[in-house]
Amino acid sequence: MNAPELYDERQAAFLLHVKPCTVRNERVRGKLGYVCIGRRVFYTGDQIGAYLRQQSVDACAEEATPSLS
């Protein structure tokens, strides 16, 4: 069995370029999946990737500029 690489809160924050408290808040809000082993919380690469995909915003096809006429 191939076990996924596990990241602690600090490592996940480093990967996401945010503070550890942001990682914790997103987990508590249910936006970032996690793995509990005993009382310790970890994040897999797949969970971090899924979180990033949820946060992605696609570019608009055309620039929306208001008409001044």
C-alpha cells in the first residue's frame, strides 16, 4: 500500500503561501479536507490540490466595461 505524503498545518500553510491560522480556519469551515491520526491533524497533497481547485476563479471571456453612452 502506498501511503500518501502527509503535511502538518505549518507545512500545508507553506505550500499554500498562507499563515497556519488560515489553514486551521479553512479546515474548521469545512473548506479544506484533512486526516486525523490520533489527535494530530494532517493534510494530503490531494486534499490541498482539491482546495486549490475550489479556490480557482476562471478568467472572463470578455472584459466587462460599462457603456458610457
